[in-house]
Amino acid sequence: MQGIVQAKSRVDPLLERLRGKKRVLIMSHTNPDPDSMGGGFGMRYLIEQRLEIPTTFGYRGNIFRAENVEMVNTLGLGLVPEGELNVGRFDGLVVVDTQPGFGHTKLPEGMVVDGVIDHHVPPPKTVKPDGFVDVRTNVGATCSIIAGYMMELGMEIPSRVATALFYGIRTDTADLSRNTSKLDEDAYLWLMARCDRSALARISSPTLPKDYFSAFRTAMNATRIYGKVIVCSLGQTSNPQIVAEMADLLLRLHGCEWVVTGGLYDDIYFISVRARDYDRDAWALLDSVLKGEGSFGGHGTVGGGSVPIKDPSPRGVRRLERKLVRNLLDALGESQTTPVSLA
């Protein structure tokens, strides 16, 4: 253990607030992604090393994407499903890669939020906690912020912690190609020298089941091109992560400036937005598309949202998709464009 904090860091006020706690719970948004999982894992290590307080990383929802599952298994992240948490055991709560007030974030009732660490634009109805808040919208990944704390504190970290943080930065910034700051670059290089390259390779290229490729075939058939805008309306899907994966893939299509994908899972319609131009704002586009429905968040060229749907029948889903596409095309000036099928 590294004992009492000596070096100065931006995270010092949080550490002082947590000092003396018996057990700390770390939470993120529903269906955590690599940035939230890496950030939570990093904060667990930081708190346990600096304060000698036991911590638990709890999560809601599911972990769908093959790379994310491999990340959990290979690095031994030790995430605990919400249903297995005894919330009464915890007297501290830290939230990473999200903020109270986001629709995709549900925190344990009755618990005071001691700290919030995030890089997303705050939700329209911000619920500001009384504790520590470090929200930096100019930073590309929450993992960069947490790695920054460790660099400031002069900490040395195990390779699996470094790998988790590194992979979180890699995925959220697309290997420093989007929404990056100097902190992202510094953290990326610092972590690269400390991560497990073999583990990183396994996480980046996991084996995939046959139905994964079937889902991609369905998505390709459902993709339409409206000038500079690509729209993929998947309807009902068995895996909400395919929505984000298709957005990432379709952005590589020549001539594309915007990609918006959507699909229904468990009575919630998930939406992903990607933009090629750094001057684009995914958050603003989602605001125009959803028009007050559901919830959303974004950061530069990347965004996502969700809309609970009252009528999950195929007809109800098509009705919602038509409305969202109409709002999208109006916002991007392609409402008069005749669509072309990708397939």
C-alpha cells in the first residue's frame, strides 16, 4: 500500500472526502462500455491504494459486445451485477463516465454521491451532487482523467490496470483520432508503456459467434444513404451493441459525413450517432432528432441516446423510426433527398 497521500492531484478533494469511509461503491451508466469499465477499475485501484478502503465496482444492465466481455474476463475486472449488491454495506459512492440526471444512469436510492468523474456534456436537467465533481468536456475519455490523477500522484500501477485504462482511451478516442486533448495523448503514452500487450491483443480481437455475422447482414440490408447521411434502422435487435458497432463501421463509407443507427432492445430504442468532421456536434444533433424524447449524451463526433417505447410492436417501432429519421434529415438539410439502399 502507498499509504497517506503525499503528491498533489486534482483528485485530492475526493480522497479527503472518502477518507474514513468503510466501503466505497463505484457505479457507471447502464450497459457499461470500455471507458466506464476501465475508469471504474482504475478508480478502484486508486482508492484502495491511497486510502486502504475496500471498493466494489457495481453495474446495471448487460455487457454485450464481444470485446467488452473479453476485457472483463481477461483483465479480471470483478464487476458485480446490481442484483448482487448489498447497498447497505456501502457508505461511499463514486460515479464514473456518467453523471446523475442522465437517462441511462440509475444510482442506488438513498445514497449520497461523493464524487463524479466524467467527460460528457452535462444532462439538460443537471443533478449536481454536493461532493467532488470533475467533468471535463474537452477530454476524450474518462480513463484519461483517471490516468491523469495517477500521473499527478506519481503512482505506479499494475499492467492489468494500465491495460483497462488504455483500452478505454483507445475505444473512446479511436486511437487518438477523435475528440482528443493533450491529457488523452499523455495518458495514452504513459499507459502504453505499462499495459499488457498480449492481453490487449486478446481483447481487441475476440472470437465471435455465428449470429454476430447474421446481425451484420441484417444491418447492411437496413441501411439507407441520404446524400451525406447514412441511416441504419434495425428495428428489433437481440443485442443493443450492434447499434453502436454499425455506426462505427458505416462511418468508414466513402462520402459519409454523418451516421445515425438505431434499434429496439427490451422496449428501449437505442440510437448511436457518429460524425466524420471534427467540427460536428453529435450532442446538438441528438437534441434536434429526439426533440425532448428519451435521454441522450454526446461528446464531439460521438453520441448516443435511448427512447422508451410504449408500443414495441413492429408497427410501433417503424412509426418511431420514421419520426426520428424525419427529424434527422430536417436537421441536416437532406429532407428532399431520395434514399439509396446500401445493399
